[in-house]
Amino acid sequence: MTYVVATINLKGGVGKTTTTAALAEMMSGEFGQRVLLVDLDPQTNLTMMMIGERRWGELDARNLTLASLFERAASAAGSDFHFDISTIIERAVSPLRKVSTVDLVPSSLRLIGLQEKIGASGDATGVLLRALKPVLDQYDYILIDCPPNLETITLNGLRCSDAYIIPTIPDVMSTYGIGPVQQRIAQFGERWGKPIVELGVVVTKYRKASTVHRNTVEDLNRRRDIAMVFPSFIPEANQIAAAAEYTDFGTLRNKYGAEGQFTALRDLAQDFMATTKVRLGWA
């Protein structure tokens, strides 16, 4: 059974992409899971983290990114079309040798201009779902990094997903949009005839010494509309920020930080896998 999970928050800068990448690398390197990353964000940050700017430039120039899928859908003007997504999947993308089972569907800046075009085509929100179906059984988890909006390309990611997580900094501005996101995703699930399960909130960039952060976490834990707050908080740390650079750090501990950061991310990955299996059912 393949679990497809979206990461989403309408507030940018909350560590959404770093959390997605770290989950994939931890699940592969520490737990032997096969993971496919799908980068739907035109900012291409996840793509850059996993394959570097040079390789991304080569792929984009050869039209071997997600833009090619959505361009094909837009040009099909609602008619059926076939797209072999395996032609744009980059294999074993992490620079860390221990992380050997993470693949990537790379993003492109051209996705920005495709929002309206794809929105005018037939089943506009089902493009990615149709493309991914043939490769689903090749993976244990598919993580879809969504841009901070609810436009057509984001809806493609949500329609594929069995569940979602909301990474957030524990402050007022970052958590303000949680309720509206939950409501809209529930509405989309009803429209598509399937529930999209909320797994919970992932606390990022946490500062233990911050009263605001501590109080916000307490408030989040008291909220009945939130499925759960994952118990492993991702600390604010320079090493985690530096992990966005595409380079061989040698080990996951070196990449994400030996002063508790690695342990927090590993624990998060373990909690994430357990929660996914409990909420969505065992394979």
C-alpha cells in the first residue's frame, strides 16, 4: 500500500519544504522506505535541495519537469492524453549515499504561468492523479510539496493525496490559516468523493525559550479541530537551514545537526509513519 501525503500551509517560510525533504531522507536512510517526492511549488526549493541547481537547469532546459505534464494537459484542451511520468522521475536524488531510495518529480518556474491554462482544461484537478497512478506501487510513501495557495496545481496535489500535514511555526501569523485550510480541504474531499485525512500539525523552527512559541503549542494542543500536534518539534537551528544546500554532508546527523536536530527529525519521521498507518490503515 502506498501512502500519498501532501504538505501544505498557506503561510510561506514555515519550513514546509525542509520538513518534506527531511521526512523523505529520514524514512529512506533510517527506515528503508521507498519515497517519491513531488515538487509542485514553482519556487523549486525542494528540487534544488535534492538535485542541485545545475542538474535542475539541465532538466528544465530539456523540458523534463512537471511543467511538461501540465503543458501537455493544457494543450489537450480537455481531451484524453497520455503522459509517461517515469520519463521525468529523477532516481536516487539525495546527495547522501545512505539515502538511496528517494526519487523526485522536479518542479519548474514555468508552473507559475500554467495555473490559468490548466484551469481551463477538462478535469483540471485530476492531471497529476492520472499521471501518478502507474507508478504508485513502486513506493511506500509519496510526499507532495504544495505551494502556499489553493490554486489549480495545488488542488492537483491534494486530489492525489490520502492525507495531509500542516508544518507551521508556532506563532499567530503562521497558525492563523490552519482552520481555513482544514475547511477547504474537507470541501475538496467531498467534491472528489473521498476524504483527505488530516494527520496533524508539525511544529517547525521551534524556540524553547520563546514564551510565544510555548503558549502557541499549548493552544494548538487544546484545539479540538486539529487531529494532533506531532510530539517531535523541529528546533530553529542554523544547521537545519544549511541543510537546504545540495551537498554531501556525509551523514544525516551531519546534515541536520547533532545537537538534537537529527533526533527530532528522526523521531518525527517515525511518528509520521506510525500515524499514517493508524489513520489510513495498515498495508
